[in-house]
Amino acid sequence: MGKVRVTIWNEYRHEVLEERIAKVYPKGIHGAIAEMLGRHMDYEIRTATLDEPEHGLTQEVLDNTDVLIWWGHMAHNEVSDEVVERVCKRVLDGMGMIFLHSGHHSKPFRKLMGTTCNVKWRENDEKERLWIVDPSHPITAGLPEYIELPKEETYGERFDIPAPDELVFISWFSGGEVFRSGCCYRRGKGRIFYFRPGHEEYPTFYREDITRVLINAVEWAKPFEYPKLTFDHVPTPYEDIPLKQRH
Amino acid sequence: MGKVRVTIWNEYRHEVLEERIAKVYPKGIHGAIAEMLGRHMDYEIRTATLDEPEHGLTQEVLDNTDVLIWWGHMAHNEVSDEVVERVCKRVLDGMGMIFLHSGHHSKPFRKLMGTTCNVKWRENDEKERLWIVDPSHPITAGLPEYIELPKEETYGERFDIPAPDELVFISWFSGGEVFRSGCCYRRGKGRIFYFRPGHEEYPTFYREDITRVLINAVEWAKPFEYPKLTFDHVPTPYEDIPLKQRH
Amino acid sequence: MGKVRVTIWNEYRHEVLEERIAKVYPKGIHGAIAEMLGRHMDYEIRTATLDEPEHGLTQEVLDNTDVLIWWGHMAHNEVSDEVVERVCKRVLDGMGMIFLHSGHHSKPFRKLMGTTCNVKWRENDEKERLWIVDPSHPITAGLPEYIELPKEETYGERFDIPAPDELVFISWFSGGEVFRSGCCYRRGKGRIFYFRPGHEEYPTFYREDITRVLINAVEWAKPFEYPKLTFDHVPTPYEDIPLKQRH
Amino acid sequence: MGKVRVTIWNEYRHEVLEERIAKVYPKGIHGAIAEMLGRHMDYEIRTATLDEPEHGLTQEVLDNTDVLIWWGHMAHNEVSDEVVERVCKRVLDGMGMIFLHSGHHSKPFRKLMGTTCNVKWRENDEKERLWIVDPSHPITAGLPEYIELPKEETYGERFDIPAPDELVFISWFSGGEVFRSGCCYRRGKGRIFYFRPGHEEYPTFYREDITRVLINAVEWAKPFEYPKLTFDHVPTPYEDIPLKQRH
């Protein structure tokens, strides 16, 4: 297998519209993540943003993506349904996908989950701790038992998602909330990871520990040689049982 | 709590269009299920079908339904998106829902699952055995360890669904297939049960054992006094942590 | 079905040995729970303690118990292996079981889980909040979205348990920890609920909200008409396939 | 990381005691598996058997094992409790473990599961088909959608295990049974895979498809750089909350 092909999608609006955000992420959140991943791994990295044609996610781009990372927030509704459909189909066909932070409310995440994906939230510079609850999971490789972020946006339960197939992190916030912060899903042939941190006001994506989680998640979600499946009408595969004569 | 209010929705096309099916279900599949449930339980039962206005599923009907049973097959695409949206929203708000047989490919099931829900299938009069794999589940109350159906349509894996939150039955078919036949899901506040049997050509819904499964599923899926949840922006609920002054 | 038969087992040492604990629970923790359950439900309630013969858990008592509630802490090792074996067998045969607080380290819980069940802990009078993460679960019936305990012992992840079959509550502690506080397991025909609160120094078991959780858990865990299962050698149950002649 | 260190443990009694079994596995089942794995992978392979001192599983051997494969059947009870304890502890500490066929009733499997692990069984030369039910799982890499074994021992549900954390295969048997044949568990830091096939009378372990499953399972279960966890008493890790002065 060649290099893992990672596409980092970012809404890229806050960084353009708000000076204080641009100061935190001068190259955009996608640029920061791309740089951090590239520092550690020999991935083939590409970025795409909302305001590019087809949001930068043409069929060709998706067909050449092993793992898609998604950050969106203020403009979820501007993502076209056609691209959402295309992305979800690729996930079910085996592309890995990582949703970051407010991506919990993005169209593709909600479509893949089938629920509202609603949360509580509060911008209050609170401390967050992401505690590992499943150390048998490869997404925890090389991490300390918790990651502490001195200031982050607060999210709180009830997070209206299907119970994760594998729950990796639970967050504690100084203001009194908890949150299922690292959630793995298997949908079709694809693997999906939701990871909570990454509010645009904080330099979360420059951190080595957060980068390690993203790399671990890419490694977990990247495609392998999937089994070949068939669907729909099938003649009986068991030679000893005759097809009935009917109709 | 008053009587459990059960609405049985049936596409009701095969029984109208095909004489041989009408012979099996002269009052429609919904009529057969209604009669069987009513024989054992003091439910408030209502039926609804595709060709009624709004498919018989007005907001008022849904608001007065505790558990919705769904049978559909040849006309999935004729179900309006508006009604699908309404049904799914009610499930997330706590209405129980039971999808039967080819309802695996109905719009509301696919929307709630987020996957293709594709299967293998074959009409070959094969024998089916539904084996209990989780005897701790109340849907198995009072059942033998397997239910044998002398002739049924065959479904086969891979069934493209999220892994069930609780897997209750696995079917064996004489032609060589297996199938996850009794699948429980929790979505929002609602509980969803997918139950495989019930091809229109066979008198499956007149059986006592199948009826027992449906009653058990209604009991499992019916609403209770749900906890009250809040979402979206919340001020800090922990009195000792001051809100920052910002922006 | 007759009245639900609930047996409340308590180690009953702290209350006897330490005056300050006796002040909190003058009738023992078992006495407090028995009184609170009895105030709301018409259960047939019995109590049993460590220092009774066979710890009060004879085969006859267990055979006449629908749901067993267990509180233990300082004397886990004094529980005889024979009684542990007896209790676990009854759970697998369908008796419901609720483990409270430090019961996480009791012999029957560890045996049923197959893991160390280790936790972090700290006695620091911290505030605890138990957040509901699964409002579709009947154990949450009638509850607010979180239960706040002004002072409790702190437990923290990593809690070394198998991933719960259903995760109902996650606790937040003011000192910086989170904990999976309401964990459901299905083992054999039985249902097991682990519920974190209830340190002996605090009047937690006199609370109405905690009592409601216990009642909900009893209702969820109590036996139903279990399906009859067979095991071991079976002749072929499918009449068309002959037994081979061999050996 | 160096080579993956795989230890193949075999009871090795049938092959010694029964000539017809020796003909199928002249080098023992362990020998056959070792040869097949070695043909494809550059693993550091070691074997161990029941009648060696400490069953060949000294602390040193286990400390130098990444993944332990276990085949046992007629002599489960001869495995010493001390070795069982040692093996289970290593699994919880992160060693991968693969249980084959009748290993479902071995002491370490039952101890790790906490249930009886009972099954139905029949020796009847029936056909088995292992259907993939989770194509997103790396244990299915490179496989066809089902593996057909022309003759195998039949196992049937109810298989008295905890619901698998990930269910990969379900078997169909020509005599009328189904079985959860590929079951993944996460316990402590370790990953456990139960794989049904491999009765001693059949040359199952010489097959390329079965070997592929075993290799995939080794890759899935092999240790990674586990996060460092702490347990037991901890001072408050959150600097802003003072420890109370008490007692």
C-alpha cells in the first residue's frame, strides 16, 4: 500500500471573517492540522474548504482520499446536499472519516448517525480533561491517561448520538459537565471517529497530544483490503437445495 | 398510564393488487396483526396505510401513538419525505417503533440507521429458524429457544446496518444463509426493533410465537416517563465557577 | 407474578465499628435502603449481612430472590468463595443484581466481569454530578437530567471493566475526574447494574432521586419468563439431514 | 517494534492418543498453525503444550509473548489454576489472545468472560459457512464474504457469552444451527478473539482462508504502546480544589 491519503476539510470562515481567530490560525485550521500531521507522518495530505467549487470535495478527490478530516461550525447549512451524499457514500464504501469539535452538527455526521447530535455548549474558557476510558483502543497509543486543555469551549451531555461502538475518551469540564469526547462508529465498511476538542479560539490543533490522537485515528480509520460483498437477489448458494418452481 | 396506543402501518398494496396475497391476508397484513395483538392485549390499536391521506400518519396520529409498527415493501419510494421526517422525529422524541421484514429498506429505517440497510434475498420457500442469542432480553419472554417458520423468504448477510445495540435473534435458512433477525436500537429517547419475518406470501403473522415477539417488542419499546433534557446554550450550572467576561 | 422479592445485602461493618458512620446509618445501609424502597414500592424485601451464617445468602434465600442489591467495602475478602459462586450462578440463571459503590471491588462483581475492576479514588468531600447519557433507558425514568450529590467520595477513570452493554450515567467530580457511574451488563439470563454512589459517610441512600434509580434498576433487572434453552450435545434438530454413521 | 512474538498453545492430547487424529495433524495442531503462520508472516513463533512443565507457559514465556493462541478440548481441567491466573493477568495487561474452537470452554476463556460459555454441539460432518457480518473489521481483510468448510463439528446457539464487543462472523451449519463464530472482546488493555472452527478431526488449520483470519487476528490483537494508567488512591489532580482537612 502506498502513502495514506488524508484530506483535511475546513469550513474556513471564522479564520477569514474574524481577526482574532485569524491570529490563532493564520493558515486556517486545516493548515495547522496539515502541518502538524506532516511533521510526524509521511502522509499524502490535501486540504479542501467550503468556498472552493464543490467545497473542494469532487468525486475525484474523494475517490483518492483514504481518510477525510472534517471541521465545520458556522456554515453547516451551506454544505450542499449533493456533496454530503457523496461523502457519506464514500464512508459507507470504506473511506475513514474524522469529525472534529462542532462537526458534531455537520450534515454528514448527522446523516450518518441518524439522530439530532444535539449537545449543550458554553464558551467560558473552562478547563477540559479528556480521560481515557478504553486503553485497549489503538487511538490511545502513546498518550497519557488524560489530556488536559487549559481552555476550551465546554460541551455537555446529553449528546444525542447512537451509543458509540467504541467509547475512547470522556471529557471533564471545570464548569460541571461531562462529554463523550472520543466516539468510534462502524458504518458500512467505513470507520468514523468523532473527537470533541478544537474550538476556533484556542490553539488546540498545535498540540502534540492532540496531533497524536489524530494520527492514531487516521491509522485506525484508514482502509484495508475490504472483503468483497454481494447484495440483492442471489440464487441459492447451497448446491443441495433446489430452487423451487413457482409463480 | 392508560392503554398502550399501537399504530400498525401497512403499505397495503400486495394484498390489493395480487389475488394470491389477498387470500393469505384478506384484511391486509395490518388487519392480521391488529387482530392477533388484540386477542392477547388490551391495547388501543389503530391502523394506517399508504394510500390514506398523509399515509394515515398525521401529526395528530403520531402524537397519539406509543408504538408504531411498520410493514412496507414495493412502494417505499411513495412514502413522502415529510411523513418520514415526522415519523423519525417522533421516534427520537420517544415513540417506540417496530420495523417488520422488508421494512429494512423503508425510508424511515434507512434514515434512522444512516446506512444502506442492503441485504441478500431469495424467494425460495426455505425453512427459517430464528435462534435466540440473548435470553436476558425481554423480547424473548415466553419463547422457545428457536422459532421455526416452515417457509419464508430468505434474507442473508451482509445486512448493512449499524451493529445493533442489542442483538436478540439470528436466523438460519435452509439454503445456506444467516441473518441478524431481531435487532434493537436506541436512538434519541426512542427504542427501535427490527424483526425480519413476514413475507407477504406466508401466513407468518397469524402465528402465536410471532405475535408473542411483537407484544414483547411493544412492551419493550413503549414510552416511559422520560427524563427531561436540555440542549444548546447553557450558562454554567456549577455555581462556584464564574462566567468569564468576554467579547 | 407475585411481589418482586428484593434482598439487600450489606457488609455492615462500618456502621458497627465506627460511631460517625453509625450516626449516618443507624439501621445500617441495608436498613436505609430497605426503608426507602418500601416507602414507594410493594416489594417483598429481605436483608442479609456478612456476619450472618453463610452471610445470610443461603441457597434458599437466593432461590427466593428476584433482585439482589450488594453493598460491600472493607471486608470483600471475607466473603466466602462458596457464597460468591452461588450468587454468580444465580445471576447467570436470571436473578437481577445491583452492585453499589465500592461493590465494584467485591468478589462477585469481579468474577462476573472478568477484569480487575480497579478505579481511582479519593475521599475529599467533592461534589458529584451523575449525568444521564442514555435517556432511552428505563433506569432514567422520572429523573432530572443530572443528579447532584453535594458531597461524595470521588472515583475516577480508568475504571477497569468490560465496556458496559448499556451506559446510563457518567459522573463528574469537582476535583477533576469522570466515571462511568451507571453500567448495565447482561450475563447469562441475568441483568446486572453497577451504580457508583453511596459512600458510607454520606446520607446518599436517603435521597429520593437515588431511591428512584434503585427502583428503576430493580424493575429493569427483575426476572421475566425466560426462554427455555438447551445446551451440550444435541442430535440434529433438522429432520432432513441424516446423522452420519461414523466411528 | 521488533517481530511480533506469537505463542501457540495446544493441549496436544488428541494427536498423541488417537491415531486417526495424528494422521490429520502429525505435528500437532500447534505445529500446523505454526507452519501456516510462518509461511506468510515473519513472526517470532513459539509453541507450548499442556504436558510441558508449567504447560510451557512460564512467566518468562508469557512476558515475551505478544499474542497467545489457545487450542484445548479434552483436558481443560488439567490446566493449573496458577497458569490460568498468569495468562489472564497478561491479557488484562495487554497481551493479545486468540481462543480456537473448543477453547470456548477453557479455563482462561471462561474466567475472562465471567459466564459458562456453554454451547450446543454435534459431531456430524456438517457443512459450515462463516458469514462476515462486519466488513469494517480488520479481521475480515482479504476474505471472501463467507468461508465454507465442507465438514466441521457443529456448534449452536445459545452460546453463553457476554455480547461480543465486536461480532465479526456468524456461522451457518447445514443441520440447522447458527453460531457467533468470530467474537472480539476488549478486557483491560488486551484484545481477545474467539474463533470457532478447528475440530481436531478436520484439516481446517491447513486452509489459507483460516490462516488469513488468524493472521488478521494477530495483527488486531498485538500490543501497541499502551497509555500509562494509574489506579487506587490519588490526590486531587486539579490544582484549584483544595484537599479537605478531615478525620
